[in-house]
Amino acid sequence: MTKPQTTAREIRKRFIGMLVLATLVMGTAIITVVGYQQVRQTQQSATRIMTGLKRSVIDNQPDWHWWRRYSAINTIYTYVRVTNHEDQTTQRYYSPFTREFLSLDRHQVLGTRAFAYTPEFGFTYYRQSYHRGNRLEIWLNLTPIIETLLTVVIVVLLVMAATILLGSAYVRVMARKITQPLASLNVAAQAQTQQHEKKMALPVPTQPVEVQELAESFNALLQTVNDHAVQERQFTSNAAHELRTPIAAILTHVQLLKRRAAEHPEIVPQSITFIGEESLRMKQLVDSLLTLSRADRAVLTMAPTDLAAVVQDVVVTERLLIKQPLTFQGTATLVMGNAESIAQILTALIDNAAKYSPETAPITVQISTTPTAHQVVVKDQGMGISDAHKAHIFERFYRVDAARTPAIAGTGLGLAIVAQLVKANQGTITVSDNQPRGSQFILSFPRQQALSEKISE
């Protein structure tokens, strides 16, 4: 299995590899360029020596003294042989040390005659030319050039080694410095995993920006987790409180029947009726909790839906169930949504409006269109909702104080279920004041350009 790599180690490995490669390429390029320049210089030196040698040949015989004295470059490392083929005889003239040089075996280098190696003399460069029937041959000793090139190679290798060592140390330090905020963030996050209560915010470094943004995102996530934990605890407390009331009432009447039913049979029907009502209330609460739980996990099948048709069906049904006058205004409007859940949303909104409105106050359901959304507005003329309560009415078990009366039944879960279903339909819901009194709930669905064109057809 591949060993897990830390970010610092990965940075070091990649940057050191790149540094080594760049250093090798640079060093090779320097050595190649210097070597090429040395070869060019050798060729130019050979050309100059050959030019001076041609000038020194007088009467087919070279003047070595004149050649050495007036040559453009130092000829101490040059060996010359001049061959003259005149009058059927061959005459050869040698510069100092040339006979000794030519007496030794030469070994060609790189498969060419130009470069050769001669024991005791080292590497040489060969060049020949003809002048007035004379063959001029020179062997230029490359020892000074090779020494210079070796010096350059050694210096380049030392610089390369120093660059790699210093660069590796620098990359190691920088990698540790760069990843330190991330490591600190990891340590803080691991410490938070041991916290079973409220999660504390992680430290936010100022640099680098990516780690700063990551820490801020983690803190936003932790805040969301903390908020959800608070909501869950509040939800559990409220559910237990709402269930405790009917259970306590039922137990009270059961105890009453056990003690008094035999002596006072007239209380039996009343107690049974009360037990039935409280059992029904408890059943409605449990059903609402189950509905809310399903809404939390719901993944709805979205399809083009005629909003007006859904609203019309709900209005027809609700007119038979509520006492208030119920009217509908709107035309065919196509939205992306789930028809069944949209009907459930509208039913809950109309029931909520009827619950908090006088029997003679009309309720209106209206479809309208804005440049960005299709809206269903449910308007009532009831008691209204203050601004302080508007921000909380979609929370679970939240009920306006004025609504906590026996005359107005409810569990405080209806609008929470509505909010979850609206979210599942990718819509939004808001509440505002109605004029002259009451409230209006605005359910919005994003406009679909293609669907709008389909309706226009």
C-alpha cells in the first residue's frame, strides 16, 4: 500500500525534484556551451596557426624561428610537420618535439581523425592544409583547454551541489512554514472532535488565504452544527412538553375512573370523551412529527406542474372544510415542482389562515408572476403577525402567544412542515402584512424560461 503523504512532504518532494532537474539542466547547458566555445576556439587557433605557418614557409622550407616569433597565438603546445614532394624526393620538416610526438601511438577519439589521444602528450586536435605544393600538418595540444573545461565542470558541479543542498533546506523550511497553519487547524479540529457539547470556533490564521478561508468555512459549519444541536434539543424538549400534557390528562381521568366510576357512574361518559379528545390531540401531534421527519428527508420527484390546477383542486376541497369565504384568482401557470407536496403546502396555509381568522373574514388565494418567479399568495384578514414573530413562525413548535389558547388548536408544527416542503420544491416562502389587516403568505417558485414558452404556445 502507498504510504500516506503529508502536504509538507509532498511539497518538498515535488519542489526538490524540480530544483534538481532545473539545476542539472542548467549545469549541463553551461558545460555544453563552454565545451562548444572551447572547440570553436581550438578550431580558430588552428586556423591562425596554419595561416602563420604558410607565411613562414620560404623556398619550401619553414622558418620555425619566424613562425614562433610572429604567430598570432602561443605555439608552445603545437606540433608541426611540413612535407615537400619536389624533384621526386620527399622532404619533411618538424617543429621542436614533433618527432618525439609522432613516434608514439595515437588513439582516435569520437571516431574522427581530428581528435586523438597520445600517451605523455594528452589530447590533440589535428589540422592539415596545402601551400605551394607543401602539405602542412599541425597537432594542437588540448591540455590547457581541457584543464579549463575540467575547472568549469568542477565549479559547476560544486555550484549545483550547493544549490541543491541549500535549495532543499530552504524548501523544507518553507514547506513547514506554509503548512503550519493547516497543521494547527488540523490539531484544533481533532480537539473539537472530543467535545460532546457545543463545538468551539477554530483559530483563523491570517496567511495563507486558502487556509484562512478553509478555517472560516469550518467555523461556519461548526456554527451550523451548533445551531442544529440547539434546535434538536429545543425540538426534543418541546415535543416532550407537548406530549406530556395530553398524557397527563389521560392518566388523570384514568385514575379518576378507577376511584370514582363505581360510585359515580355519571362521570364515565365525560371522562371517556375527554380521554378520546386528548388521545386524538396526541395522535395529531405524533402524525405531525412523522410528517415533519419525512419532510426533512424528502427527495421529491420534480416535474412540470400546472400551478393553477393544483390550487383550484385544493380550494374546492377546502371550501367544504372551513367556514370562511374562500376565493381563487389566477390563470394557468407552469412551474417545476411536486404536485402532491404543493397541494399539501397550500392546504396547510389555508387551514392556518382559517384558524386565525374570524368566520366572516374572506381568504383569498392568488397566482401572480414577477420577472423572476411565479407566486401563490394566501391572504387572510385575521389577527395578523407582529414583526417580532415573523422571523420565527416557521420554527418547530413555535406559536404566537396570542394563539396559545384552547380555542385555537395546534401543535406549532404546521408551518415548519410547510417550510420543509417548500425547500424540497426548491421554492421560498415569506410572510408579510395584509391590508387593511391580517397576513399574507407568499410562496415563490423560480421561473423556467422554457416552461414559460411552452405555456405561451
